[in-house]
Amino acid sequence: MTSVHEAAPSAPVPEHGPQDPGRPSAKPLSWAMLSRAFAVPLILGLVCFLPAVIAAQPGTGVRDSAYWLQLVLTCFAGARLATMILSTRRRLLQGVFWMFVYIAMGVAPFAQVVIGQTPTPMVGPRSDLVTAIALVLVGCAAFDLGALLASRRPLRRRATARSGSGPATAHRGRLRLLVVLAFAASGYYIVKLGGPAIFFTSRQEISASVAASGVVSDESHVGSAFLKGFGTVPALLGLLFWTRRLVTSRRARRSPSTVLVWCALLVLNAIVNNPISNARYWFVTVLVSLLFTAFPSSAAMYRSVLATGVIGALVLFPYADRFRYDSSGYRPVDSSSVFEPLATKDYDQAVMFANTVSWVDTRGHTYGRQLAGSALFFVPRSVWSGKPDDTGVRVGQWMGMNMTNLSAPLWTELWVDFGAPGMVGAFALIGYAAARTDRRYARAVSRDGPGPGSVLAIAAPLIAGYTFILLRGPLLQSVGKLAIAALCLLLVTSFRSRSGWRAR
């Protein structure tokens, strides 16, 4: 993404060549030899073997247009994910995007089409599912087009000599203020819910404690969102900034006070951001952002996250809701096939898109109203009586569902508001922004980058992890923590060249 502080007269950075900041600098010949040996089985596994195994599963699905279109989408997403993994440049946001598409919009829906089961019933005609799959393909193509356009535009360096401005870095004093805010907000969150022990029970107990705390009303959940958001996000950001400082600064690793603060932040996050008391998608955000921050220049870590993420999402993720309910409410998965949970649990994105197509056919597009409700998530319903519910809830109510905590993938949100043209344009912009951010991140974590205090070196891994939540939707449920993270980053950001931490 282009910053307003860029200087036009500066020399552009070439897209290719030995100094490309996105390329790993260590042992390029060794990786070239390894990639050739790894490329064939990886591509065959993602594009051919896994779809073929799913196609061979027993089930009641019919091989109609939806089946073949879903197979095309799965193979296309698998090929693009393989490209991201095998790339000589680390592309955090693009890589996570294609990993989500391959899993949630490709493999899982394909298993549902083959087996003939879905986590959520489809209420409309089969043609609406065909339309939904086609729109996902079009959105992915638009994303790729935007990324291609971004790759054609050279990056420019900032001018610092005359203006005294530099890249965005964390101001030392304000970063300490963020840490104080993290301990204060998380401490209040812990006390409000009854102590640290409640965070190691279940999400059901957490929800009951939040309801009993008095911050939730029947009309609005804004208070609950702020309590959970400020209780978890500043703590995570503080840990990420301190982790980067330890990783990039030998002087920081020799400082007892810096190590002590990092240890305290680690303990704090173990309480408020552990996988027991938080949704699985949020813990994925915590884990991915921490790994990419701790290993900013590691090509092996980048590729491992993408490769093992597919296996974890397909094999472990459906079973990872063990702590959603207490022992009396937990129902273990009982299936004879590893693909059956994909057809019956969690991954309802494709079928919900089809249901949304049916809903729009009866109600019409909302022309930005749903997006406005998400952008103004902080406005309570007592003030805005006509504030729209999130898209998943509205479609679920139209379907007559008792449980309306349903997904609304980003394709759905854009389709509801703006139709096909708006969806295509939005995904092209998203692809463009993702590619530009990936390239700037690669520069930020290179040896020529701004050092330990680089804000982009923290923001890009955080957004990469949070991409799963944004793509899964609904937006109204996901923008709260993202807005709090943006406020915290604005708090610590400075463009003065001497305000950030230095690597020594």
C-alpha cells in the first residue's frame, strides 16, 4: 500500500534481482535445488491427489455443474497456494488468502458436494450454489489481477534527509504506554470476569461471565466487544513489539528489564489469549502473528505455516472446539472418514453464500447498508435503532434458523451490498493492497529496514493472521478487534527517524 509519506523523486526498487527485499538472502542455490524436489509432490498433492481422494469418497452428491465448478475452484486455489509456498519471496497476506480459499472455499465445499451433506441447510435452488461458486472464482481472479497490477508498480523509498521523516516506527515512549495500557485493560478484563481461573474453563463459561459482568444488554453487544477487544488486543500487540525487539536487537536481549517485560507479557497473553477461552480463529491470529514476528526473515517458517496450516485446518480444526462448551454441552465428533467433519462442521461458507444469493433474489441488494453497519460497529442500537444485524444473522433469520451464528464470507458481504461489479472491484483493490503490503513488509524486515521498531513488521503479520476472520465473516463481528488494533498502532506510530528503537 502506498503511503502519503513516500517521495516521488527517489529511485524505484526493482521487482527482481539480488537486492529484492522479498527474496530470502541465505543459500538461494540450496533452496532452488530443494524447491525443484518439493514442487512436484506439493503441486500434485494440492491440485490432484487431495481432490481425487475427496471425489472418491462415498456419498449422495450428484456430479452436476456445481460439482465440476467446485472442482475447478479447488484445483485453481490449490495451484495458487502451491505458487505462494514455492515462491522465492515471502507473501504473507497473499499466502494466507489462498490458504483460506483452498480450505474454506475449495476443499471443504467440494467434500460437501461429494458427500451430499452441509453444516447448514441450503434453502434455495441448486442454481444458486452454482452462482455462488462462480462468484467466488470471479472474486479470486480479480484478487489475482489486483496483485499483478501491484507487482508492475515499483516501490519508492522515503526521503528523509531534508524533511527528517522516515518509515513508520514505534515511538519508544508511546510503546511503553501501550504496554501499560495492555496490563491495565487485560487486568480489568480478568477482574471483571472473576479472576484468571475462568480463562481456563470454556468459552461457554467466559460468555456467561461476560453476561454477568453487566456490560451486555439485550439491545447491544458493544460493551462486550469493547471489553473483550481491549482485554486481548493490546496485550497481543505489546507481546509482538517486544518479541520483535528481542529478535532484532542484541542489546535488548542483554537487558534484564526488557526480558522481564517480555516474560510478563507472555504470561498475560497465556491468560487472556489462550486457545481455551478464545475462538479458534482468534487463536490462529495469535499464533500466526507471533510466528511471523519471531521469524520475520525465515523462508522456512513462512512455507511451514502455509503447508502445515492446510493439514491443521483440514484434520485438526474440526476437533479444536473442545473448549467451546463445558463437559455437559460438549459433543465429540463421531465420523468414519476424515472428510466427513468437513461436510458437517464449521465450513459453511459456500452454502451460506448460496443462501445469501437466494436471500438477495427475494430482498434485493442493500447498497452499502450492511457495510455501514460494520464500519459503525461501535454505535449502540439504543442510538441507532435501525442498525443492521450482521449478514449471517439476517440470512439465518430469513432461513428460519434457531442458531444464527453463521458465517458470511467476504464475497457474500460485497455481493449483498454492491452486486457482482462491486465485488469484483473490491477484490481487485484488496489484491492490489495485499501485494503492495507484502512487498513493503519484505523491505521492513530486511537488513535495510527501519529496525526493531518497524510498525509494518508487526502490522503485516497481525493482518495475515486476522485474514481468516475477515474472510470468514461476518464483518460486523470481526471489525471490532481490527479497529482496536488500528487505534493501538496509531498510538505508537511515529514518522520521525530518531524516535524508534535501534538494533544494536
